[in-house]
Amino acid sequence: MKDSTEQDADRPFPWRCPHCRENEVYPAIVAHTAEVLFDGRRCELTVPDLAALRCRSCAELVFDARVDEQLNDVLRRQFRLLTPSQIRDAFAALDMPAGEIAADLGVAEAVLSKWAAGTLIQSRANDQLLRGYFASPAVRSALKTAVRDASFGTIAVLAAPATRG
Amino acid sequence: MPSPADLEARQAWLNAFQEGRRFRGFVTWKPLAQGWVKANLEGNTLREMEKLLHDHVAGGGTLDQVRERRKDWLDFEFHFDLRLDVGGKKIYVETVLVRADPRDPLVEIVNVHLA
């Protein structure tokens, strides 16, 4: 699966400015602060060297999906979220059908695919779920049980039962 | 008064988003519109938003063509608006066709807010 930032080719610069309509839009490094809603709260992300686009004629700042991807990367770093490539690598290592993983995690397969492609950013709760699922066969097994057995997890268990020697 | 976008404008608009999936330079965002998405639509990326906008119109959703009357926007004869649900929120999206040639279009998303 391709990363969301991968493209085959770009329209050559300069681009037409949406504001003054001059063909003067070029890549430009700018300092940018964004307000981002994450886990139900607004947080501030500061990127001192955002690779954006700016019109050399009227100074209009222009964003696109590639610019946005940088902010998404900063958000993932700030909240220590799995990156899309880490998610894809884990899927490949597990070598399980995406539908089975989605069912175990209790999410739609399309959502899982978007997390892996980087077009949706998983919440921290879902990130923790993914990490547990990837890291632990016991978690994977437990989640499969949870799918089948409605009583699973309704009683807290403080330690794994001792095995008889 | 809004009316459905004429066929050539609609095709140019759709082509911009189709090309934008593979190439850079066909869909751009005003920082104000991008900022609204980041501050209000949790977990969404511009790439996902562009797909939702495209799929909404390609799937038969309304793309309104509105003659521009606001003083600051008279450079554009029309703006093109749509309303759709994103993550349970009904939103309004205003766009302009910066380049209206269906073979070489450029759409800018200029404003997004709750419908």
C-alpha cells in the first residue's frame, strides 16, 4: 500500500496564485502554528520550518495535502502515535487478512486501511489498542475471545491463573 | 441564487480532485480552511477530506454554482459550494475554480465551516 504522501509527479512550479492569479506560487519554508483537535481537546502544534507554498507576488500562503501531512507527522510525534508505515509493517508481519484484524479490533476495515495509509489519524485509545494487538499474542487471543464471548472482560482478573506443574 | 454547477465546471472540478489524488498542484487550501478542518474534524487529513469531497460530487451529490457578489472575491465569477456529512458533522465547503480548464484544472478550497 502506498503512503498517503507518495505521488508520481507534481505540477511544475510556479503555480497560479488563487489570490492574485499570477503564476508566482513557489515552495517556501514558513513558521506555522496550528490548532488541532485531538482526543477531544484542542492542542497547539508549532512547526518552525513548514514546507508550504507562497505567492512571490502577493505573499498569499497556499496549503495542500502535502503540507498538511507534515502537520500530521508532528501530531503523531507529539502524541507518540504509531506512524502509517509502522502500522503497515505490523500488518505485513502479522500476515493476517485485514478483515480479521479489523474484526478483532472492533473497527471497520476501511478505517483500518485509512490509518495504514495515513489518511485518518487514530485516536490515542486506538493507538494503544493497535500497539497491544501488534506486540502481544495474548492480547490478540483475548480480543478474538471478546468477539465471540459477550461475558469476556466483564469481570476483572488481577493475575493470570497459575498453571499446575 | 445557487444552481447546480454547469457540466463543464463540474467536470473541471471533478478532474482537479481526480488528478489531485496522484499529482500535486490541482487542489489547494486556504490556510483558514485547512485550519478549520484541523481544529474541528478530529483525525481527518486534507487527503481524506479531498477524497470525501470528490466522492460526494462523483456520487451525484450537489455542487452548487453561485455567482460571486462579494467585493473581495470578484476576481472569480462563481464559487462552487457543497454540503456533506463528515464524522457526524454537517459541513459547508466553499471552493473556487482557479483554473477552469477541465484538462488542466485547479481548485482551491477557500472556506469550511458547520452547515
